[in-house]
Amino acid sequence: MSIMQPIQFAVRAEGELVVLRIGDSELKMGYETAIKLSQWLRLRGKQAKKAAGDMSRHWSAIGVLDSLE
């Protein structure tokens, strides 16, 4: 696998577990671990963005569309 090739990934909830799928591998973790992992990824992503010289601001949102009336 090359770093330049896109990798399929997905995240889903299974009860109290969060399932992270990357390629053909799945990792199941408790929700507290998933929250901690997301915080680590966000922090390191911000550091990498700064190191790359990208100072732009970008907002994105994830929502649950079926909860809209």
C-alpha cells in the first residue's frame, strides 16, 4: 500500500462501541477511547497543517440528517 493511494475508511457506532474501519481492518473501541483518539488526531492534524504552512481556516460540520423535521 502506497501513501499516495486513497484508503477507504468509515466509522460507525455499535451500541456503546465505536468501530473504525480502515481498508480491510476494523478496530472496535469504547466511546471514551474514541473521543480521546479524535482529540489526538485533531491536535496532530493542526500541527501538521501548521508545519505545511497552511494558515487558512476551514469549517466543516457533520450532522445527523434524519433527525431534522
